[in-house]
Amino acid sequence: MYDEIDENDTVFFASMEPYSYSDLRKFLSTICVEQNNNIIKYWIVGKSVSGNSIYSLLITDFTSSFQEIGLRKSIIFTSRIHPGFFLIREANSSFVIESIINFLIGNSNEAIILRKFYIFKIIPMLNPDGVICGNYRCSLNGIDLNRQWIDSKEILAQEVYSVKEVF
């Protein structure tokens, strides 16, 4: 096997397995096929610059009355605002958010209690264009979306703008 490697070949090593936009879509389709409408709801909160969907999830105990749900405090999670496909600290957040979602929709006593008292609002991939294109920190517009929370403009940072409009 090693006889086939030429000494002039370039070899790349990844610090971890990448997590792509396709991986996210596959995960969401899996949990939404198996989803319990009394626990999780999801929708497209907006579109990225190139038209990719930005997904949002709500996880709580939806069997409660609207009044009870309305009084619950919200906990918001976002992931992959910096796409950083090849950096462990950025791509790793997709694996972490997937684990958080799996825990929150699970049947453990802790998850049931958390859903009873809180609403979890989750954006699992805020910068899909950056992830798809392999950008390090920026969106397709060349903007660091993490610097757009205070004064986001729809034309420059529509991903952040869309999330702020909903949440």
C-alpha cells in the first residue's frame, strides 16, 4: 500500500472529522421523521446570501397550555457562526449542538424536567454558506457574522438579521 505513495505527494491530516451542511440536513431529517410534535418543532428561519436554509428548532413540552409555555424562560443556542471547517474549535460545535439536541429530545428525567421549565431555541448552523465554501470566519459576503449582533444590516448579514427578527 505504501509503495503507491510518491515522495512528492502532498498529504493532509484533519484534526477531526468535518461536519458539513449536508450532515446537518441529514440529522434534521432524521430527528424530524422521528420527532414528537409535543417536544420539537422546526422551521426555516431565513436564507443565507446564496439561498441556503437557516434552520431553527424549538424544544419544550408543547403539551402544556399556551399560558404556561409563554411564561417559560428561553435558552438560545447557536452554532457555526464561524464556519472554520478545518479548525477543531469551530467544526466541533456542530457535533456538540447535535448532542445537545439529542439530549433535549430524549426520554431522560433531566430532559423531561428541562422541557417542562424552559424553551430551547436552537440555530444549529448560522453560517451555512461559510461552511459550504470552507471559509474560516466569514460569510459569503466576507463579513464576520459574530460582529453583527448589535447593528446587523439585512443586506450585509442577513443570517444574523433573520435570527434576530425571530428571537
